[in-house]
Amino acid sequence: MGRGKIEIKRIENTTNRQVTFCKRRNGLLKKAYELSVLCDAEIALVVFSSRGRLYEYSNNSVKATIERYKKANSDTSNTGTVAEITAQHYQQESAKLRQQITTLQNSNRTLVGDSIATMSHRELKQLEARLDKGLGKIRARKNELLCAEIEYMQRREMELQNDNLYLKSKVAESERGQQTMNTMGAASTSEYEQSVVHYDPTNFLQLFMQQPQYYSQQQQDRKAFDSDER
């Protein structure tokens, strides 16, 4: 069974009250420690038991934290409203940012050589070392980019060569197929021409004239027909 809710009021039983105090006190100290570690907060915890015994915890110093609290409390009461405190905070932050901008602008002018006339020998030497260090980083980055580009172009060259070889093989295969089809077509045409008998009248007449029996029989029939007519 889970824990039951208890009514928040003074525990009348002395023993139960002491046990509850020890448990709750240890839990409170643990929570204070975790809050200070996790959130990097300055914490001071002071506990007096019903018997007047003191228990305290602080990640810095209880006295220092209390003094800081008093100072913050007095500053808050003397400064005025929360809006004024916020405006003062933003003004301080704005001043810090303006100072940083001025420092960066001066450093930029120094790097481009605009304000080197007033620099000492030591400052010039430091500036030279900074520039050399920056140039080294720039060259290293440039070489890295060039190597990456060369590697990419090499891979691209290999891919194009493979594509070229593949296309050559496809073209050769297509040419071989076309040659095979042409060879088969030529063979079929020659066979057809051989199977066709060409008619030549001259050859037929010569063949007819070479048959003497047929010619002599035709002459005899012609003579018989003439005698009958007479």
C-alpha cells in the first residue's frame, strides 16, 4: 500500500514528532545539497529543533551568505522598485557590451594594420605571432578543402571511366548484333536467287534447235499436208 496523506499540523506525540523531525531534516539537507550542486546556487540553511539544537548547511559559509542577504536586502530597499533594479541591470550589461565592441573594433583595426604606428616593438611582435598563427590555421583549412576536392574529383573520374567502359561494351554488343542480322539476310537472299530459274529466250531456242527428231517430224507432217491439198 502507498503512503497515506497526513494532516499538516503539530504532532502531539513527542516520540513521533522527534522521528519526523529527524527524517524531514535529513531530507531538507539533502535537497539543499542537490540544489547547490545542480544549479550552482549559494545556499545557507539554518534549522533549530524544538529543544534549541542548531543544524546548519552551507556550500560557502553561513555567515557570508547571511551578510550577502543583508546587503541585498538593504540594496533592494534603498534602490526602489523592481523596475528600477531591472533598468540598472540592463544599463550595466549595455555598458559591458559597448566596451566589448570597442575592444573588438580596436583589435580589428590592429589586425588590418591601421593602428600599428602607435604600437611598441613588443606589441608588434605579439601581433606578428597572432597573424602567423592565424595564417597557419587558414592554410591548414585550405589544404583540407583542396584535398577533399581532389579526392572527390578522383572518385568522379573513376565513375566516368566505368560509365565509358559500360557504354563501349553496349555499343560493341549492338554492332555485333547488327552484323549477325546482316549476315543472315545476305545468306537468305543468295539462296533465293539460286532457287529461281531465269528464262532466257536465246537459250530456249538453242535448246529447241538441238532436238533433230522433233524438227524432222515437223517437216514430214508439213509435206503430208501439202500432198493432201493437191
